[in-house]
Amino acid sequence: MLNLIYIRSLVVIISIFLVSCQSTTANIEKAPIYTALYLDNKFDHDSDEAIETEEEIFALDDEMKLMVNEKLLTIREPKKRAKRLLRHIFAKENIDLAYQSAANLTASEAYHSQTANCMSLTIMAYALAKEARLDVKFQDVEVPEYWVRNGQYNMLTGHVNLILTEARVPNKTIVYGRELLQIDFDPDVYKKSFPKKVIDKNTVLAMFYNNKGGHALVDKNYTLAYKYLKKATLVDPSFSSAWGNLGILYKLNGINDYAEKSYIHAINLDSDNLTALTNLSFLLESNKEFEKAREIEQQLHNKRITNPYYHALLADEAFYRGENDKAIKHYKRAIRMDNKVHEFYFGIAKVYYALNQIKRAESAMNKALAYNRTTAIESQYLAKLNFLKDLELHN
């Protein structure tokens, strides 16, 4: 999902469900669609850019259905069938997908593509599991706030995965619970015991549309961004992040009064939507309401100070502004708080390289490589490490 934060340095932070955000599981009936925040007249809806329907997002093509029939439905026991599904998804000789954060794909697109993000992979796995007559549900994993830079933007990511359970059968007693296994496309998240909560399909649809809308914002395609973000709020009016991103869209188009209303509505739906709070504080500051803005900023700082990823964000922002010493200070603090996060070492390696401290950059890249568990990222790190070694050799 994408949540945007418009910060002082004029960098936008987008929070997205890559596996994919801050979310809410409030009942849709408790959150009626707030149509007063829509501005259809401001955005051209006569464009040819159509958005995916629910059916298109979850649809399986003939090849996928054939695979399910031949390789999964022939297995009677649900747990064995679920494990066979997992093996098929992850085996290199089968789908063999590579992770790409911006690849927001439908189930069939993800199945046939060489790249997809975790949200797309999770949607694909859900559709295959349903076709294989497995009892499957989406889960929102409450990971700490985590940002990734994409050019002049920062993306704040969230996480979803799947849980497969034993279907309820009359007169059958399940002694150890109904859970069979989880499907998670991020090995680092899977190994940690973050809180999880089941979310419904409408919320996942909202996440998908929110992701697409956020990337349209990055591309400055504001008409398409509006279509996706509005659709996200229609399929799940309780999904706070989409309302917050709608506020960013309005802010980028100079509609500040509606931006503020959208932020406030997002916060009312989810008081933990810190991105919307941040956006609101900067909007208040731009309106010269400095006291209100400072109060929100202090509240945000107090909530984030124990999150190592927050310090990594501050480091990244400092590096973006050319304040390399400050960037190193923040990265070192993030590493002291959690010394097994590969992104922190990669970040500080970039700063050392900018300072022409090649040996320190090489050492940090070695640690980044050691703690990474993703094949696609490993190849990138190896290329950068080899470059540093070659640079040191010729210096």
C-alpha cells in the first residue's frame, strides 16, 4: 500500500504494501464511504486508462488451472496439498520469480512474469490456493515502520502474508488447532514473531489499488492515481492509508483544504497512521500553524524513537541532503539498535563511498551481504562489492 509523507525537504514518503502499509481491520459497515472527500470534477475520468477489476486481479488462466488440477487436486490430504503448492511456487524450475517492489501485478501476471512484488505474489498464491480448495486467509503482519528510497521518494512499506487452515469438517476433532502453514514471501519477516491479524479480501483489494495509485503518484499521473485511490476507498472505506494518500494527491495539486480533510479522516480511521499525521504536521507548518505542527512532530518523534528504521530514514534523508556525517551518525544508531539488518549496512556503505572511504564501504557491504536472505538483492550486493574491491585495487 502506499502512504505518502510530504516532508520538509520536499521529499515524498510513500507507504506501500510490497508484500505490501498501515492498515485497519475495522468493519466496513462502521465506516461509510466519505463521499465529501471525492473531487471527480478536478480529475479527468474520460481517459483511456482503465483499472483492474476484482475478477481480473484474482483470475487464473487455463495454464494455472491445469497446474492446480494435475499437481494439487490429485492430493487428498489438505496439508500435503498445501505443501505441494508451496514447493511449486518456490521451486526454481517452476515459477522462479524475482522480487521487484514496483511490480504490482494480477495473479496471472505474477505467475507468468519474471518479476513481482510480495503483494502480487501473495494474491497469486491466494488465488491458486482457493482453486486448490484450500482454506486460505490473508494476514496483515504488523511490521515496524520501514522506508525504502525510490529516487526522490521514500516508500513506507507494510506486509501481508497468507495462512492456510484445515477446513471445518463435521464430526472431526482437531486437537492442535486448525493452522496448517503460512505462506510468506519475505524470509526476514517470516523468521520474526510480529503480531498478525486476519484481514478480508476487500482490504487486500484496497491495498492493491493503493499500491497502484501510489506508483501513479510517483509517475505524476494524477488522473490515474485518483482513479486507483478512489477505488481503494470504495472497496474498503475503513482503509486509512488510501485516504491519507488521497490527501497527498490533493496536496500535490494545490488543493490544501481537501488534503487536510483527507489526512484528518485517515487519522480518525486509524490513530496509528503516523504517515497521515506527518503529512498533516507539514501541511499545518506550510499554513504557518507552527504550534500545532510542533505538537504533532513531538508526538511522532516519541513514537518512532525506538524504531531503528526511523533512524535509518533520518540517515537516508541526511545523505540525500549531502549531510554525510549526520547520515553516518544515524546509521550507526540504527545498527546499534538492530545489528542484523542488511539495509542499514548497505546505507552506510553508500555514505562511506561518497566520502571516498573505500575500505569502510567494502566492510559494510560485506556485512550487508552476510545478513541479506534474498537472492535478487544478493546479486546486486555482490556486484557493488566487486566494484568496491576493484576500485580499492586500482587506487
